[in-house]
Amino acid sequence: MNIQEKIYKKLLEVPKGQITTYGDLAKAVGLKNGQRAVGKIMNKNPYPVIIPCHRVVMSTGKIGGYAYGEHVKTKMLNDEGIEIQNGKIVKLENVLYRF
């Protein structure tokens, strides 16, 4: 299994209504300081409907980029019950998934 597959498989564990960070996802698959690599892999996600890359955010709580635009990512997260104000997750710790 290559690193992309490992990352996508691990991301499938994050349930609806919760998020993870690029750094936490990298650590979960054994990548040290791999948050940029995770971001690039998320950007190339061939199955965004199946693999929920919209659930990966920055460690600061900012929602970060999304291949289809930040407004789409914001709406998807809102639809899952995650509150966002000014591009940041409200009460990040309450919705953060731990691997």
C-alpha cells in the first residue's frame, strides 16, 4: 500500500461531524512533519465523495484549502454540524477526532 492509500484509508476513520488536522493525519500514518504532503495528497483526492478530505483542517482551526473552493468545504462541514466562523472551526477541541 502506498502512502496515498494509507492516508486515504486512515481518513475514512474520521466520522461525520468530526475533523482531523493535516499534521495528525500525517502522524497517524507514520509521516513526521508530513502535513504539507497530506495537503498535496488531499488536493489530488480522486474520490472526494467517498474519501472525506473536507474533514481535514489546519491545526490552528482554519479550514484550509479545498480543491472545489473553501466555500464548498465550509458548506460541507456546516452540513455535518461543524460550526465555522471567519474561516475557523468553533470549539475545535470538541470536534477533533483522535486516531
